[in-house]
Amino acid sequence: MAALRLLVCFVMCITTFVVSDDPRIDITETDPPMDPVYDMIIQEKDKDVQLTCIVENQREGYDVMWTVLSNKPNSSAVQITTATRSHDAFRWAIDQPSNTAWRLRIQNAQVADEGVYTCQVQVTAQNYIRDQRRVRVVQIPQISDLDTSSDMTKTVDMDASLECYATGRPEPLIKWTRMAGELLPNGGTEFQGNILAIDRVMSDHAGIYKCTALNSAGRDEREIRLSVIFAPELSTGMRVARQKIGYVKELVCNIKAYPPSQPNQIAWMHEGRSVESTGRIEIRNIPGASNRITSILTIYGVQREDYGSYTCSASNSKGSGQITMSLLESDVPTPDRSNQIRSAAALTSIHLTTFLMLLSVCVLHQARWGR
């Protein structure tokens, strides 16, 4: 019985010794790291990929080799390195950072470099041990300037076609949006496809359209400005305004046009007569965004003859437009655009006070110089 136990112990020791001497192989480190979702190494085109293979208990006379199995149909594994010698130094580099490590570098990775990379070493004449990793090459989308629309100008009621094309791997998704989340001409805030077709362009369609090409590797963007030529469109926030005699009143005319109306193309009429800036009446044309102009007619101290119908008109090379509003008498003062109630008497008092202050300063300076 004791002899049997001794025999079993001897066999176990021999087995452990033999197993411990068997070569072991493992690809322990990659750059970039393995993608846990796709279980592969994913790298951008034109960048390097590194795989480090650790081989323990390598037997004398048997070299560590790297092979690649391409993704091409009917392809077979190709040996690319033997020990520290690369079979194509332009594509693959191999070095040995330690006695047990063989590091493969795929240089300037291209789509043709995709495939399964295997680190292997021969154990016997017919037997190999190996470890492998799959490599995928992706390309960040790049929008083609030659095939993508540039800024364009259309006349109202014409059709417009905005096109956007991009290269990339995987094939990029193309989507269209407008700035600030505005609605697209065909409805919705986003459209997918290479061509955004706009039937019968309207003035509201003018603006910046963004083409975005995206895939799992990244994105690229282009902005295309669509300008629409149209006759002036006028609006006002208050078609009927009211004010008490002696108080300040502003009449506001909002003008949208392209090309924008120039100051000499904007006019005000009161009961059919032209209105110009005078001491008591002021007309200001304030440029805004998106080819908009705000024309404000301010009456400093409304008088009875100021009541009636006012017409704001504007023109450009495409045509003209106008809007009419009324100023009626009110029993109580009404606020202006800044929600303030201003009387002509108060403004006169302020102006007089300012004048007296300036006059006092001038007198003091004159007195100093006269000494």
C-alpha cells in the first residue's frame, strides 16, 4: 500500500513538471485596447495598432510567429513575422521588449490590414499553440467639398436642392438640421439622406442648414447658407395704437426682405402725406439679424393732428410691401415698448436740465480761463 502511494505521488510530480514546462501563449496587451462590445480591436485608418504576445516556456528551436487571416473571401492565413523578422517592414514591425514578449505593430493601418491576427508557436512537429485578436479599421467621416453644396441663393418660389456626401467607414449616416432647432421646410427638425429637396422656396426657408455625417468613428459637419430673394414682408405687433395727447408714442414696423431694404427704400405716410424726421417726430431704422429691419416712428408729445392712419412701406429689387396701422386718442396714457409712460413735458424738462448743466460747465471753464 505504501509502495502504491509512492508511485501515485511520483506520477503526479512528473505530470506537474511536464505540464509546467508546456509553452503558454497569451496576447496580453493591445493598443488601442480591445473593444468590449464588439470583442475586437478598433482603430482609425492611418494609425498604428500594437499587439503584445507573451510566450512562456518557449522550446528551443521553435520560433514565435505572427500570421494574419484577411477578411477577403477565400483568403488563407499569411505568415507576416518570424521571431523578430518582419516579412514586410513597410506594413508590420516586430520587436521583443522582453525575453518572453513579441510585440507586433501594424503600421499606418489601412482597410486591407483588417483581419484576424494570430500569435503562435510550435510545440511539436504537428502541434501549435496560439492566441488571436480581430482587428477592424474605421475611418472618421469626411464630407466631400466637391460633391457637397456650397452657399446658394434662390428666388422665392424656385426649387432648391441641398446635397451632402461623405466618405467614412462604416458608411456614414447623413442628416440635415437647421440652426437653433428650427423646422425644416418639409417638416420635422431632422432629415436623413444625401439630398434635402425644397419645393417652392419661401422666405422662411432662408438660413443656415447643417449637414452632419456620422458613424461609430466620429463625425464631420458642414454649414450651407440658403439665401432667398423676396420682396419686403412687413408686420407690426399692434395694428391699432392708442395714446393720450401730450405723451410719447412709438409706431413699430418690422421689415423682412432680401436683399435688405435700404434706408432710402423705407418710408412712412400719415393720412397719405409723407412723414419725415422733425423736431417732434423721429424715424429710426434699426438693422437686425436674418435681413430684418425695425423701423420705428416716434412722436414726442402726441397732438390731435397726429391721430389717424399711418402706412409703413419698403421696397427692394424684388418688389415692395406695406402695412397700415392706426393711432387713436386715449383717455389715459399708454406705455411704450419699454413699458414706460413718457410725457413730452417730462422730456422737455430733462432736456432743459441737461442744457443748463452743460451751460454751467461752460461758464465755469470760461471763468477759469479768464483768470
